[in-house]
Amino acid sequence: MEILFEFQENVLRPVKNDFRRYLHNQINWKQRMIGIKGPRGAGKTTLMLQYLKFDLGLPPKALYITADHTWFYNHTLLDTANDWYKQGGKILFIDEVHKYENWSVELKNIYDGLPEMQVVFSASSALDIYRGEADLSRRVVSYLLAGLSFREYLAFTQGVSFDAFKIEDINSNHRSLSRMITEGFRPLPAFRKYLEVGYLPIIVEGEDTYLMKLNQVINTIVDIDLAYIVSYNSGTAVKVKKLLGVIAESVPFKPNIAALARKLDLSRDSVYQYIYQLQDARLLNTLSSEGKGVSTLQKPDKIFLENTNLAFALKEKPDIGNIRETFVLNQLLNAGLKVNSPAEGDFAISGLTIEVGGKGKNTSQVKHLDNYLIAADDIEIGAGNKVPIWLFGFLY
């Protein structure tokens, strides 16, 4: 196993501890089996390596491996865990587990057969950990790592740190929160940059190449991740990319499934299936009215790109109104809030209606409602029910 030990040393060496994702402190690291899902580039690998290097302090009983290592050309995951256990190993970190064919069966065998072994693994957000060939529902505790919030982007790129707020804080105290943040900092220029190139930590590699790399991420998700997980072939991948392109042209998209099926030469069921697979892969978000069931054959009321950066990667000049709505929905969902499509306004969260717009957005559409907010762009501090839209980027 020397090759694995050497690999671990090489990947740990450059890992720094100057910025940690929000999820780090939410994970119960004492669980026997932990799954960390999330979109490509969100920082799952770094999160695990930071915990191994700085929290555990490089213990001799912890080993980091990646499921696409050449080691697995002629070794199984179960055999590797067994060999590591015999050498005194207690913790096994497995990166990109979805790239290992029998991942669920062998994880179950490790859990059942090595009761003193803790396993922490990462996987594509498109992977349904609980529906593999083996039942892991009683064994694994799963967490989702989203892309950077606006709050995290500021800490990551500018060293400006603030605590996260709850939606109730924004609803009741947004003026004080905005004043506190803007005392020595002008958020609007950074917010513009975040909307375009700030959602994934790859921003640290340079703004000029960010959108090019994001396009590569999109292609990798469809061509490789979904190919592993739902057996896409090259022809299917092309059709899925066309569907994504059609949606990107007109988000927020009110889907006409029959028209999409004709345009892409697909069955209606295939269109539904691909939409929800792209949602699982964190390339789309869907929005339905309250009480409406969610299934792969249920038409959502609206379809959004998962984050605003995708709009700039897939379309030369995306509509600013669409960008605003995409941002608010993205931050609400990533904060773990249940969001529905209301009869009036843009978004509904357990009795609170949110209407999204520009600086001059008025309350005519929602003022008769009991509990509402206007998420307004291009303002630093709000008044009454009008809240700066960027403040929703502090929810996680």
C-alpha cells in the first residue's frame, strides 16, 4: 500500500487552513460512515483533507484515497479497507466514490465487517447514496456541500468575514444587518463579481479562466459523472446538453414538456427524467407550488439554472432579472429552506413571500399580503419591507 501512502502525502502537502467551508462545523465527524455530496469544484476534497490534516493532526491511523486511482485497477475497495485495518487503520477517506463500480455493496461490507473502521467518502451530488445496489440508509449520514454563498465568497477572496444569518433575522432586522456589514465595506461591486464568477472556489485560480473552467465542469458532470451514475452514453449526453442549453436561453423557464420533447426528439418521460437528473447534478433548480408532489414525472412550475455563474457560462449576456431570481432561489435552497412557487410574488417560504426586482421595484404585487419582502438590487441598505438582494447571500 506504499503507493497510497505516498499519494496521501503528496495531496496533503499543499492543503491550507486559512478558509473553511460552512459545512465543516455542521458535520458530526464522529459518525461511523459519512457521505459528503456536492457539485464538482465545491471543495469536497479540500474539506476532507483539512479535517485529516488539521483536525486529526495527520494521525498514522487515517488514510485518504481516491476511487479513480490506478490502485483500483487490480485491487478492490473492500480489500484495501481490510489491508488498512490489519495495519492498524481506523479511518478511511474515499474521494469520488461514485467512480467505483460496486461502491454501495463494498461500503456496506466495510461497515458491517469492520465495525471499528470509520469511513468518510465524497460523491457527486447526482449520486443517490440511499438507492445503490446495497441498502446504506441505516449506515451512512449524508451531507450536501453547496457552492460558495456570497458571504463565503467575501471571506474566501477578500478576507471579509461575517456570521451567517437566518431568514428570520433578515425579515425582522435587515436594516441593522446591512448597516453593520456596510460600515467599512461596499458590497455591490463584489456582489456583481460573485454573480458572474464567484460560486465555486476555483475562482482562486483566476477570474479570466473561471468561465472556461466552469464549462469544463459542466461537460465533466454530463459526460463522466452522469455516465457513471445513470449510464449515459455519448448520444444521451449530447441531448442532455441541448436540453440544458434550451433551458439556459430562457430561464426562469416555464416548461412545455411536449414542445421540449419534439424539439430534442425525445419522449416526454425522457425530458422529465433528464430535468430531474440535471437537478440532482446541481445544474438546475426546480420550483413547484406548495402541496404539489415531486417526482420524475411531475412537471415543475419553473426551472432555473442552479447558480448564476452557469448563466454567464452558457449565455453571452444573461438577463439581469433572471440572474436576480436565480441568485435568491439558489441561496434560499442552499440554506436548507423549503421554497415554493406562490400564487403571487416569486418565492414562498412558510408564510413569507419574496418578490425579486431592481432598485425601483415597488410593492404593488405583494403589498396586500401579510408577510412579504422585496429583494431589491442595487441598494446597500433597505427600508421597510425592501431588503438589499445581496443580503440573501448571508444565509449560509
